[in-house]
Amino acid sequence: KAGVTQTPRYLIKTRGQQVTLSCSPISGHRSVSWYQQTPGQGLQFLFEYFSETQRNKGNFPGRFSGRQFSNSRSEMNVSTLELGDSALYLCASSLEILDNSPLHFGNGTRLTVT
Amino acid sequence: KNEVEQSPQNLTAQEGEFITINCSYSVGISALHWLQQHPGGGIVSLFMLSSGKKKHGRLIATINIQEKHSSLHITASHPRDSAVYICAVTNYGGATNKLIFGTGTLLAVQP
């Protein structure tokens, strides 16, 4: 079974631009969650999608948004990029909602904002 | 005070030693996860616990719900165990910060 796939692996953007990251979950998994990892703040929860609905959202500004498609693939969008958005963005898929299922992580997208 | 605290932050061990990493939390949880992250970023889920004890190979994870504490043990440690170990809790009933992470324990196992 293929693992969680995140694209692209690396991305360089300029301050003020927007970016879209993609996550394809393991086949059959219905929950996709997104995380930001920085040296200063560590890992932080962004949001969780289950059956195309956002179930939970972390403490991030509205510039961070996401969606989930009917095939469970998910995208995350960051608008009006700031230098502080430079981070490793990870997604994880699970069979059911976050409360009930182990997580399977992708390898991440490393975003650099200049 | 962080809602999930790990100790120690850094740990150096000799090959073959028994290792313990601790995690304490202050919120109500649905489950607790132990994760392993190697340099380069990839994260692997080692355990998901809601009670008791789980064992996988040389790894053992325990949780005490009453004391809000979990431990990850590595028996007969090996240099390939060198990684960052992260404790995370699924926040019961939380609509925000659904998954809360500890700051991680950097483990180096020397041959």
C-alpha cells in the first residue's frame, strides 16, 4: 500500500505570495490532518479534515486554510506569505477521526519564504 | 507551562543501554501518541495508547491515565535508535489544538 504522499517536497516563495500544498492519504483513510514544524515552535496542529469537512482547527490565522476532496486528498493554502511561515509542513492520514486512529505521516513540504 | 512536557530534552546513551523517555500532560485526552523523527523530517508513529501498555520489538510504551503520565522505553538500545522522540496527545473534546505535541527528546546512541 502506498504511503502518504506530499507534493511538492520543496518550495521557495516570496513574501506576499500564496502557496498551495497537496497531500494524498493512504488509500481508504478518511482523515487528513496538517501540521507546521519550525525550530522555534516545534510541531503545531493546523487542522483536520474528515469526509470533506473541517473538524478541528488550530490556533493559526485565517491565512491558513484547507480543503478535502471526495477522494480524501487534501490541499492546504497559505495566502499573503510572511517570513515566519517558513517551515516544514506535514500532513498525516488516519483511517478514522484523530481521536481514534494512529497517524501516518507524509515526508513533508519544506517551504521557504524570502 | 506547556500542556505536554517531555523529559529529558537530550539523552546520550551507550549501545545496549535501557532508555526511558517521559511525557506528562495536563489536558484530558482521547489518546497519546509516541512518534519518532529522524534527521530529514520523516515522522513515524510508534504507538497510540489510551490505557495500559504496548510493546513492539524493543520498544515499550506505558500510560497512567490517573497520573497523566506516559513513558517510552527502549531496551538494548542501538545507534539506529538515534532520533527525536515526540509525545503528542489527542485533546479530548478540544475543537482547537486537537493534537498537542511535546518539544521532543533528542536521543543519541553511541556505539
